[in-house]
Amino acid sequence: MIISGNSAYNGGGIYCDSSSPTITQCAISRNYGAVYGGGIYCNRGSLTITQCTISGNSVNYCGGGICCSISNPNVRGCILWGNTAPNRPQISPSGWLLSVSFSDVQGGWSGTGNIDADPLFAADGYHLQRRSPCRDAGDPAYVPSPGETDIDGEIRVYGGRVDMGADEWQPMLIPPEELDLAPMEAEPIELPPSQGVSLP
């Protein structure tokens, strides 16, 4: 699911209040919150966020990507990059227990398997390019459920280990019906006359 171009007082992309949802395989991008949580705002809950890309969101106070108040969020296998806020632009916890693992967080964040490296997004702000450091960098123990796909409906694990974020990078394949397999017409080649060969 792509959640983009929304605005709200709190939680421009997603607002959770007194609930504990699981948010997975989502691109939450280019949303705006007036005060808290440009991408996601959670109040009094224990939400789980897995395999999501949270990028390019903005807010006027804190938590451009995620802002949590009296909550215990669990963030795993996500990318938080390019979110903006005057205070704590990527993640703004409220002092409660926050778990972040196998995620790419701009500016860095403590936790198992986390990195701080430019994810090399495509122009849309959430698809990965071939040289992205988020490729094959997710949780090595991650096993997709039967039929699970990424944000494009493609297989969730390609290359032996899941990618961070909502997009599983895969090479672009051209369908056979789009290939031009018509034989090429070769131009005739004019050879010079043979000069013969002298044998001893």
C-alpha cells in the first residue's frame, strides 16, 4: 500500500489512538503533520511496523517519520529517510520502550542490524536502485508468509535475504511479447577478387 500526499494535525499518513495495529509492506511518503508525526503518529498503543519505507514526510514540531506518545512501537526491516522536522526528524519516542532492528535510519539508531546509509531511492522516493545498501540487509531470519509480496506484488525475498523497506529490488524483466525477435536483414558484403595462392 502507498500512503502519500496526505495532511493532518497529527499523523499526516497514519494516526493510531489507543490501538496496536501492525503496519506492513507500506510506502508512507510525502505526508504532512502540523505538529506530531508526519508519517505516523501513535498515541497509547503498541504498534508494529515491518518492511515499510517511511520517507519524505514532514512536520512542524517533531517526528517527521514516526512520533509515538505513551507507546511501545516495534520497528523492524524499515527505511526511515528524508523525513524532516525541527526536532528528531526520523523517530520521536516518548521515553517508553522503542525497539528498532534491521532498519536504515538516517542519522543512525541503536539496535540489532541497523544501518545509516543513503538507501539510493529511485525518483519516486521509495523504490530501491540496484546499488542500494538496503538490498539483502533485512532480518536474516525473516521468512515470508505464503503468497506474501512486496509493494509491487513481487516476491518478498529475492536473492536469499529480505531487503529493508517496502520494495524488494529485482532486475527488470522484459516480457517475451514485448521483445522484437524479427530477423535482421544483413547487407551483402562485396569481397575483393581472389589473388590466388602460390604453393612451393
